[in-house]
Amino acid sequence: MKSLKICSLVALMLLALVGCNKNKDGQGSGNNTNTNTSSLVNQWCLVSWDEQAPEFNVYLQFKADGSFDIYQQVWNLTYDHFNGTYTINDDIVSGTYANGDSWACGYRFEIVDGLLKFYSQEDVSITSIYETCTIPQEVIDEADATRATDVAPLL
């Protein structure tokens, strides 16, 4: 059963890597919505992946200087660290990893009542929700300093 879940997760991640389009038909709106750059600057922890509790751990940090860090425990038992730069165009955030690779697609984002909601701009949109947090120092210390070639980043 666990291998079925892992295969499903891998298939979902491959689907996310297939391609993006620039439609803006993401869902969701609510009270206290904010899409400006300064509202994204924070540390975030993944709490929902496509309306399900995630079976993996992801921490994001967006910094005011336009850089980001991702600490993820998706493909193995330890955390992997990815970093790079991000840009915001209207309500779409996109990024480039330090090695020059772009994110799989852009994400329409909004912050509603303190939750960061990402809507992937793909043919089949995935919604991920993050809440503010402090990234544990143990996660940062454990994370690989360089990107392994056999590990794919979440975004």
C-alpha cells in the first residue's frame, strides 16, 4: 500500500513537471486576501496538498531580497535544500533555482486569513496551502547543502 502511495505521489510530481500555461482560473478567494510581495516574505509550512493532508514535509522561506529556500522531505527520509530567486508578476509567483532551472510552473497566490494558497498554473491545477511557521533549526541543519541530481524539487 505504501508503494502505491509513493507511486501516486511520483505520478503527481511528474504531472506538475509536464508544463504550465498562463490561465488564471485558480480557485479560492476570501477575506483578508493579499497578493503583494511583502506579504509573501515569511517562513511557511505545507499543511494541505490538493485538499489532502500531505504525506511529506515542505518548508518555504521567501526573503525580501527576492531569494527563496525550500526544505523538503519528499523523496527520502532526510530533508533536501533548494534555493534560488523568485519574481512576482501581478498575482503569479515564479522562480529559478540556483542551478538555473526554472520552477515547473508559476503559481497564482493569495494570502487569506494568514494562509498562503498556491494554485499551480498547469492544465490540471494543484492547490497547496501553507501556514506561517518558524522553520526548525534541525531541518535546516539536516538539509543537504547541494541539490542531488536524483531529487526533484516540489515547485
